[in-house]
Amino acid sequence: MNQTWWKQSVVYQIYPRSFMDSNGDGIGDLQGIISKLDYIKNLGINVIWLSPVYKSPNDDNGYDISDYQDIMDEFGTMKDWEELLAKIHKRGMKLIMDLVINHSSDEHSWFVEARKSKDNPYRDYYIWRPAKDDREPTNWYSNFGGSAWEYDATTNEYYLHLFSKKQPDLNWRNPKLRQEVYEMMKWWLDKGIDGFRMDVINFISKPEILQDGEPKPGKKYASGSKFYRNGPNIHDYLQEMNHQVLSAYDVMTVGEMPGVTPELARLYTEESRKELNMVFQFEHMGLDNGPYGKWDLKRLDLLDLKLNLTKWQKALEDKGWNSLYFNNHDQPRSVSRFGNDKEYRVESAKMLATLLHMMKGTPYVYQGEEIGMTNIQFESINDYRDIEIHNFYREQKEEGIPEEKIMESIYVKGRDNSRTPMQWNSSTNAGFSTGTPWMKVNPNYTEINAEQELTKQNSIYHYYCKLIQLRKDHEIIVYGGYDLLNEDHPEIFSYKRTLRNQTLLVICNFYENEPVFKLPDSIQYKSANLLISNYERGEVSLGEQINLLPYEARVYLLF
Ligand code: TEU
Ligand code: CA
């Protein structure tokens, strides 16, 4: 077996703007993160993934980078960053940085140059096309609404931007651009970082000829994703990057890949192919989307989730590697989305964590999920900060959609749900800032905050500590095989892990009913040891059947 550290690790994602403000300007910063490293260490975390901290005009909160090798003023200085890295390493943890190289900011010097003239040396660092029949070069929409092309009058051409118009896509067909990216990556690796999370990395290869997509009925723009996702040269680029950069370092890489399938993920993560270690897949994040995408709300059917996560477990069981997540800075908070953030917030948060952390792969904990932070509902659209939310709101209003319907989609799926300031304690602004936070704090911080969680023995935080410790104590959790159990049960998600003579039995009641779990005949054992449960019911032996409580989770180790 590969004793690779990233296979045995648990990763904690920090969205720096909302994590901890040390200087009272209402914006999280590097010194704020430094002040909370013990909190993260004590959770049992091995790796910290830091969302972008580079210079940026913050059109997309740092995912629009204007200087890849300097720190955003609001977050601090390079000296602060070097102090952060040293203190992370001193605690025996590792740091991976967010690598956003599908696009830069339009304020990056490359783009400032590129737009000056068609023969500027940097012109081909980006993707330019003339108008086609007096309209945009293709009918693609941007992921943030509107056209994916922006007209630039200076040179009478359009440039491609799959996200905001301040995020022009880089032209990976240009070897000079690729070399500049590789030099920048080496610069960060030589400073001592331990790897990268790569933003929409499966978007970087675009075909030479860009064609129109098929708009949905009544829509002006169409998805271009079948052209730019997993494009023609993607594996060549990743293998070139690995050969020229990554292979020289002991690093971890995770590629964020909207639209990746298990078959493709095997290609991206099979170790012999020397591309990436793992990917973030999105299929399970789309199971509660209607046909028109994330804002088109649909109730999750547990059977869909069981089959999807099982498909991924089986596809990468012996080749490649899974990432395991329900939360990040783009997704609503899972306890509100999949659990019950009212009367069963604690139980359902623990159940969801159990379900994920006992699977095969590297688990990711997003700031605040370890204390059961919930979604937010701001009264006014003006309290929201996310460009994706504002563009959606504006487009829907223009289409005459009623305000309450628009706001309902934003309440359920808006990215700001996971970007409200971290709730540290019950003091003003939840202890996040002594100033006015850049975004309002969720008013439930008086009951939901880290300080409370640390003092309560059976808190969600302490439950995460136990889950993460189990992964360290039991090799079966890292390397054991996976098999879904009771596949057709509509309310219980149960599976087993097997390694040599051991079996790990995971039972999760996904709802507030009280179904009976029936032990499958395939499960034979001599002794059963309850490793963890989200109810304090003392020693509960494993019988032929178990009457589960609302959102009850149990994990047994069987010999
Ligand atoms: O997100 C990629 C992505 O697909 C997003 O569009 C995400 O799926 C969507 O926001 C969900 O509604 C990455 C970053 O994680 C995101 O924060 C950035 O906005 C985006 O790329 C552009 O860099
Ligand atoms: Ca600050």
C-alpha cells in the first residue's frame, strides 16, 4: 500500500476573508488565522487548504488574481504569510495553496498588456476572438450569468471569461503562458508549501475552434461546458505540469473539476499517469438541482446520494483516490442543506460527518462545519456579497421573476451561506472582528460558536475530533474496501468497509423518522465494538436489527 501522507490526512479549508480579523477592519486576515492555529490543530487536522490570499480586486473574493506572487493588502504581507507557514509546520501540519490558473484578474499585468494591441507580446496569454455575425464569438453563457465573452473596443475583439468579466480565461495553448505558470508554482513550492488545490483545473484546455452550444428553450445563451470541460489537451497539460514542477516535490494536489465523471477521475488520479492525487467531483453537489441548474430547487432523494457516492467509492477503490466533502466556500452549509438545522442540528451535523468521514478518501472540513454553522437568510439582497448571487438576482429581476422566488433560491443555494464570518464566541460579531464585518454575522452566533463547542463534551467539534482520530487509529478507514448495504432503504445510508479480518459497519439514519436497521446476512462477526455514535446511549450492542433514533449514526468495528 502507498503510505502517502495525503491519503491518511484530513484537510481543513479556510476562506480567509471570513475566518478571523486581527486588526479590526472587518476583514479576516493572515494574523487572524495564525491566532487560531491551535484550534485547528486540536481538531486533529493534518493539512490546511487556504483559499486565495494573493493580490486581487476581489471581484470574486480573491479568485481573480492580479499578482500571483504577492499577498492581498487586506490580508497582510508576505512576512505574515511566511509566519503563518512556519507556524503551521511547527505544529506538524501542512499548507496547500489555492491555484487559480484557468483565469487571472483583468487587472493582472499580463491582461493589461494583452488588451493594448493585437500584436502585444502578451496578447496570446488570453483567448481573443472577433465578433461572429455581429454578436459574441460563441453563444456560451458565463458561470456567473450573461455572455462568456466581453467586447474590448480598443482592439475590436472579444475575450473569453467563463466566470466574471474581470476574470479573463488564460490561453493554455500558449507554451509561454504555461511556462510562466510553472515558474510561479515552483516559486511557491520553493517557499515550502505542501501542494495545491487547483481551481476549475479541468477547464484549462479549450479547443482551437470554439463552437456554439444548444440554448435551452427560450434562453439566449447556452452552456459551453461540453467544449471546455475536460478539453482536448487537458491530460497533456497536467502531465507536463507534473513532469516540470510537481514531480520534484513531496506535495499533494487536488483538482477542482466541475463535470468530472468517475471514469475521467480515474485518468486524472491514477498514480501511474502522474497527473493529480485527487479531484473534487460535483455530482453529489448537483443531486438537489433541477434541470435548470442550482437555482432550480429540487429535494434531495437519499437513494440518489447513496448510489452516487457508492459509484465514486467503487470507481476509485483500487485506482486513483477520492476527496470527501459536503461543504466548501461555494456550497450551502450541509447541516441546513442535507440535515436539519432546527431541532436536530447537532445530531444531523454529526450524522453527516460520520457518513463522510468513514468513507475511503481524503476528508475535507470547511471552516464552521465542525461547529454546525448553518445557512443564512438576509432580509435584503444588499446584505449579500457574492457576485454569483448578485448577477443571478439581477437577471431574474429583469425576467420579472417574483422577489420571494428569487430569494428562496438564494437562501437555499447561495454561496454566501458558507461565507458569513466564522462564529468564535457569543461576544459582538461572534468574536470575528472588533470592526464592522465585511458581511453580516449569522445572528445565531450567540448559540452556535466555537467557544461553546469547546466547553461542551458532546459538542459537534468534539465529535469531529473523535471521527478524525478514528481515521488515525484504524487503517481500515483509510484503506478498507467499500460496499453499500441495504441499498434500497429510503432513509438509512449504511455501508461496510473491509480490511483483512475486520469489518467496519456504518449506519446513518438520514432523516428524523425512526426506521429499523436490519443487519444484512452478509455481515457475520464474532465481536462488535461500537466505535462512535451521535447519541449518548451507553453500550448499544449490535443485534439483528436496530431501532434508530432521528438522524442516528453508529459505527461498529466487527471481527
Ligand atoms: O468554482 C468553480 C465552480 O464551478 C463554481 O462555479 C461553483 O461550482 C459555483 O460557484 C457553485 O454555484 C471555483 C471557485 O471555487 C469559486 O469560488 C470561483 O468563483 C470559481 O471557481 C471561479 O474562480
Ligand atoms: Ca483584518
